[in-house]
Amino acid sequence: MKISKLHKNIGVSIEGIDLKSINDKDFERIQNLWIENLIIVFPNQNISDEDHIAFGKKFGELEIHPSLSHRSSKNSEIYRVSNVDEEGKIIPDKQTSWQYLKQSWLWHTDSSFRNIPSNGSILHGIITTKKGGNTLFANMYSAYNDLDSSLKEEIKQLKVVHDHDYIINLSKELSKKKDKGNYDKLSPVVHPLVRKHPLTNKPSLFLSPHTMVKIKDYDEVEGRKLLDKLTEHSIQEKYVYKHVWSDDDILMWDNRCTMHSVEPFNNNSVKRIMHRVTLVGDQEPKRA
């Protein structure tokens, strides 16, 4: 394994390994590097969806995404983060499935709308672009650590309502449409604003702007200002790694201590096909 640091605050790259055939020793090392560095990039991994799923299952059970139209028709564990349909055609800008996916351009944390959110995600860049489409990752440990003590005291007991339907409400186009797409029904959930990682015991901000409805038992206007303030703080350059994709990059991240977003690209002319598997969470978030 050749290991290289990606950013002073977050991430490593691992080369010289084939994800289709990992021995137990290398897998243990990958697990440790993932927990220590929050994200890992594995360049030049020309793997099938079945290989992708098999690698993901080494970390535990995989989620089935609630959006039916974005699941692979061959493998339900694969979430198609793509502006191209399964016939290879670019999805029209006004189509419901693209308007839903476009919300990934907002900062978010995968599966924050579940009672037990995801542990992590593993994304395969199949057809990528250098003209936008970069993915940004924020270190939410560091973002929390740098808050002043009075703000930490103010937020330590707060809880936030997360709701999958809020993703739809945030889209001006999608919220107006009669056909908003087919999704598994999920009820709103409540999570701590500051969570403790179950393995490291370190505190981090738990933010997901595309699902955060409000702070529970808090003035809605003031609560929104506070959530926006914390989000702006967390996405400062010093906390963020920007990944510029190459075809067949595999990128995995820890959803328990990161937040991410996609930079816009010309989805009407540029094809971007990414397949993701998502690791089922093993416990409800605990307050730090």
C-alpha cells in the first residue's frame, strides 16, 4: 500500500491495492485508516457493481435508498448518483429524478433522515468530469473543536428534526410538481446537534442542510440562523477537502463525522455517472 495525505485536516489516498481481492491484514489497515482520516480515495479501481457491493459488505450491511428511481435495476444496493439513465441517455433537466438528485449539490450527510443514519458511504466514479462535479468533504470534528466555549455550551443539549421530505421541499421545481417521485415512506427523526462517534468517542457537529427542518423546542427563525451559522463555519476551506474525480476512483467516507456536497456541472451536456453503496448504521446517534 502506498498511502498519501490528501489534506492537512482530512483524508488519505491508498494506491497499490486491488479492492476485488483484499486480505484480512490489508482490510484491517484500511478500516483503521478510514476511522483515523475520515475519507479514503482508492484511485484506478476498475470494478463491477458486484465487486463494489462485495467490498462494501466487508464493513457490514448495505442500505437500500428510499428513492426508487435511483436504485440500480440490477442491484438494489447500488444508488445511481447519475444524470444519465440506465440506457445511457442524459436525464432532462426538468425530470423529477434529476431535480431530486440535484439536491446533492447542497451540503448534506447521507441518510441523516433515518432513525439510525448510515455509518459511511463508498462511491465509484464510473464516468467523471473535470468541468465541475467535484465533491467536497468537511471534517466535522475540527469544525466543532474550533467553536468557542460559549457556543459549545449553547448547542450541547440541542436536537434537530431531520426529514427526508425536506429534500423535496427545498427544490423550487420539485415542490411545485404533482409527481414528486416514488420514495419509501420515512417519518421525521430527531438527532443531537453534537454527536459522539461510537468508535473514537470524539464529538462532532451533526449537520445535514438538505434534511434539517428545525431545532427541536427552539424558536424557528433563531434556530435556522444558528444552523446556517454552524454550516457556514463548517465549510471553511481549512476544514474541507475537494476531490477532483478521475474515472474509476473509489472514495469512501465516514458519515458520522463528515458532511459533503457536489459542485455544480453542466448536467444537460456532460455525463457524470457515479454508483454508491451506503453502510447501514449500527446505532442511533448519541449526544456528545
